[in-house]
Amino acid sequence: MNLNTGQLITALYERLSRDDELEGESNSITNQKSYLEGYAAEHGFINCQHYTDDGYSGKDFNRPGWQQLIADIEAGKVGTVIAKDLRRVGRGYVETGYYTQIYFRNRSVRFIAVGSGVDTINPVSSEFAPFMNVLNEMYLRDQSRKMKATYQLKGKNGLPTNNLCVYGYRKDPEDKNHWLIDDEAADVVRHIFQLAIACHGPVEIAHILQAEQVQCPAYYNAVHENCLARSSSDMTKPYAWNYVTVTNILRRPEYTGCTVNFRSKKRDLKAKRMKTPEEDWQIIPGTHDAIISPEQWAMAQYALTVRRRTDSTGISNPLTGKLYCAECGALLNNHRWKAKKTGRASGDYFECPTYSHGNGCCCHAVSNEAIREMLLQAIRDVSRYAIDNEAVFAEKVHEATTIQQHQQAKQIQRETEQAKKRIADLDTILKKLFESYALGKLPEERFHALSASYEQEQKELHASVDEHERQLTAYHTATDQAERFIALAHRYQVPDELTPQMINAFVEKIIVHKPEKINSQRTVQIDIQFRFIGSFTVPQIEALPTAEQLREEERKTKERERNHANYIRRKEKQLALRQTA
């Protein structure tokens, strides 16, 4: 129907949600349009224009079609609004009642809900409208409870509760609850994780992807129709990557092959969806093929926690966040600068921040070059030994890990018992404090100050106990990590140079001790904690002599024997001369 701009619009409003489709009624958008057009023609309404919301729930009014209708009403363009019934307008009785009973009347707009028998030009027809709105909201709440129960049951059965696939996957045509790897997008995900492990931050990664002209997830999903969500992105900017998108990708455990449910929840029907704490998530491993390994994901999570800044040299140091002070436990700061004349890096060392801030400790200054040389040699030595002696290496790591975990578990157990004892003491203190306050022996202000302090301490102790018990459980269920390190060593073999990827793959932390003077030389002890295996010292194995070395040793032995024989002859000759004299 053509719009005659000289007359007010007769707005024909249609809405259909996925829940409405389940009712089994003929409520399709096409049927609604045909029904309303027939009604308008039969009753003499002209200048009709459709306002449609396909796939939108009636629980709120944040719908594009409805918002356009309201905008046209505010502009004075609409004279009549016609809907099939009140449910098409909305399910919430408060909001629906406001529009049908107040808003349309105040703006002199006639409203007709054909199937509900409502016409605002006839006041009698609107008497039962509020009751219909209440019934519609009751229906909506009942549907919400059913959907929530279905949602909870689906999640508890290990099925994904989200209708949308994570970027990098697509739905299996034969099973909508199963994800398949989308090769093109998965390559981008792998690239992002590799950049993160190579010490590039989210902002830098976003700039790299923009420069490489990689399509951002919103644009990619819209083009390939892998996503059911409506994209709000600007389709004229296909490479609009930003640090938020990159961070969200790096934070998703789904890329390791697991399903994550219950990331968010709604307090009630009309409340906004809120994020849930990570400890309340349901994580089901092995539900689909992994794009990245758990080790890569763990390294990326660590990389996100380290704040790296490019300095005057223009690059960030991959060792940042790895070096710790053995005395105070602080992360060592990296200091670098360029010479003014040459523009080249002339200084590069790590230093304890506690010392530099004047809070005690000592400098712990160690050059970046020395650390890198020592680290490369240590990785080469351990990797070579692990590859050449896999069985012996695995046994030694298992023994060392067992001893180390046993010692740490004993310490944690002692700390847990002390914390539990203090919690019990605080319960007694708080009880006596309340009794003193109730008997009037303690002023109210003092009571509140003391009780708040003790309750805060108790809260922190409870959190400490929970963390200690989690660590104890991890120790009891720990598996041998030697095979994972051996696989890592095979991947890199015996490296010739140190790369950021290697540093993140091999190194958990580096502990720098207080420098000492040995034989007038400044000496710094440095302990390397390798990933999976902790500290490991390569046994000194005496190498078998070569054939050339054996020949040389035999020559030296014969020479020593010959020299000894000559010595004996000289002694005998000297003795004979003395006897003759």
C-alpha cells in the first residue's frame, strides 16, 4: 500500500517472537500483515504503513519497529494504530497498559486491538483491557519460568545454553548442540593467541589485525551467516578490531574444546542480565574440537595479566613479569634507554622496585643480556637432556615434584590450621564484643568499629582457607608433568635463539637472589622455574673418551713410564758413582 503523505498514517503493527511460534497459532508476520490489511480495507482505513518486529519478545518495548512507531507518533504523523490483539503490543501489563490507556489517548491516536475487541474510540470496549494485560503478563511469567527450567536442565545435561556459536566455530548441521571448527575464523583465533603469547597486548594485536585487513567477528558472522545475533557494527568498516574484542577472544575457555554455561543470569523477568562470577560458571570439557591447547590458553591468560609498555626503544621486553626478587618477592622492573647520539639501546637491566623506592631490600640489578644468555643455555641443556633421556628425566621430575609438593602441602596445612584457629577465636571475640555492647559497657561507635575490623579479618581468613584447601586438592590430584615438558622440548628441539614464544612456553618464573662477592667477583644466583617441572638441574654425566683421546692418554702413559724408567736409571747410576768414590 502506498503512503499518501497528505494524510495521517494508519499504523499496522505486527510482532512475532520465537515463543509465539511455539503456540501453534497462525501468527506469522505474513499472516498478521494480511489480516490487518484486510481489516483496514474493510473498515475504510487508508494511508496504511507497516511497523514490524520479527523475532522480538513482548516483555519489553526496546524493539526497532515499535520505536519507529513511537517516533512517528511524536512527530505527529500517525492517527491510528491497529494490532491483531493486545499480545502483539506487549506482554507486560504495566507498560502495555500505559501505551493503550494513557499514551495513545494523550496524543489523540486511536488504538485498535482487533482480536481483543479494544477500540479507544469506544470507551466501553477498553474496560476489560487492563485485565487482558494482566493475563498476558501472567502468561509471559509462566513462559519465563518454563524457559528458565529448560535452560537450567539443558545446562546441567552438559549442552550449550547459548544459541550462538563462539567466533571460530559454526553449528553442526546434523546436531544444533554441537560445534564444528570454522577453519577460516579459527586461523584468526590461533593467530591472536600466538600474538598474545609473543607478548603483544590486546591494543597492539588489534592494530596488527587492522593492518593485515582481517575481518572483525561481527562483520565476518554477518557475511557468513554463522551467527543468529543482530549485529550493531558498522558494515562499512569490516576491519574494526578493538582491544575489547581481542580480550574477549583471549578470555574464552571454549577455544580449548569446552562448553561454558551460566555466564550470566537475570534476577527476574524484567531485570537486566547480569554477569555471574567465574566460580559459578559450569565448564564441561571435551564437548567439541579445540582450536588451541590448554597450555596455550594458560599462557595467554598469564600474558593478559602482565602490564607491558613500549619504552624509548619502541618494543616491550618479553621477560617482563617473569623475574622476581628472592628477598621481598617483588616483580623486578626493566629499565632501558637509548643513547642520545646514536639512538641505539645503551642500557637494559632489571632492578628490584622495593630498593628503587627506598623501602629497603637491595638492588638485585642484573642485565637483560646476561639473563637471556643464561636462560637460553638452561633451556638448551634441559631440553637436550629431556629428549635424550626421556625415561630418566620423567622419573627425576616425578620424584622432585612429589618432594616439593609434599613440603608445600605441609606448609599450607599448617597455615590452614592457624587460620581456622584464628577464625574460631574471632567468633569468641565477636560474641563477647556483642555482649559488652548489649550490657552498655561498650559505646556504639566503638562497637561498630571493632566489629567491622574483626569481621573483615574473618572474611579474609575464610578466603585464605578456601584457597589453601583448593591448593591441597590440586596437590593430591596432580599428575606427572614431565611428558608435557618433553613434548614442549620436542617442539622446539635445541633452540639457537631465544624468542618471546619460547620464554612464555618454557619459563614460569625467574628468581634473582641478592648479589654476593666470590673471589672479588660480583656473583648473582639465579633460579629458573620451568613450566610443568619447576626447578631442574641437569645431572653432570661424564662423557666417554673418544678414540683420539684414548690414543693421547696411551701416549702420555707410555711417556710417563719412559720418564720414570729414565729416572730410575739415573738414580742407579748416581748411586753406583757414590759407592765407587
